[in-house]
Amino acid sequence: MSIPRRLGRLARGFVSSLQEDERFRESLAEALRVGRERRETLREAFEAAWRGAAEEWRSSEERRSASEGAGWRQTSATFRAVRYPPEVLEAYERLGLSPGTPIAEVDRRRRELVKKYHPDRFTDPAKRARAERVTAEINAAHDRIERHLLRRA
């Protein structure tokens, strides 16, 4: 008889003897009860935290509306979203970056992609032609982003 088969029989015998043992059944029932109690306690704690946060939000809204009603107005710099031309957005998408990424990150991403798709890495003519086209697209996207950032600065 092989060793794995012997170990399997030994494990089955151990488990079956545990299942027959009354203490094992009691400890299993106790573990299930404790788990259920812990889950209920966590749910209650989460609900209490949620109610507290909602109350805090409501009271801060009331304070804010009361202060605005009294004629006091908070002066802060307003946020103005940067609008990108469609071709610049397409260039960011081609490089797999989000708009507003710093130029250093754009340069790093361009280098990574050019290494990955450089035509010299491919011997098959069809794959080589595709790699040349993709590399040209990557370089054009980088140039578009760079021109946009330099014009904006």
C-alpha cells in the first residue's frame, strides 16, 4: 500500500473518531455560536458608526447653512477643472495614463512602451510593420502631450 493511501486512511480514521467524540461536537457548536455572536456585534458596531457619521454630517450641514444665512461667506479658492482638447485626451489614453499626469511619468511610460513594441524585436514582417505603426503612434501621442503641456505653461 502506498504512503499517500496510508495517510488518507489514517486521516479518515482520525476525522471519523472526532465526529463520534461528543466533545468535538460541543466545541464545534460553541465555535459556530461565537462566530454568530461576533458577526452580530460587528454589524451593530457598524450600524452605530454609520448613524454617528450621518448625525455629524447633518449637524455640520445645519451649521454651514446657518452661517451662510447670517451673511458670513467662506472665501476659498474655487476649483476649476482643466479642459483638455480631444486629441490630448486620446494621447493620454494611447499611453495608458490619466489626464494631468506629470511629464516625467509620461516620458517614463513612453520609454516602456517603445521598448515593448520596438520593431527590432520582431522578425516576422507583419509583426514588424505593426510594431513600427504602434511605435509611431506612441511617439505621436507623447509629442501631443508634450506640446500641450509646454503651451499651457
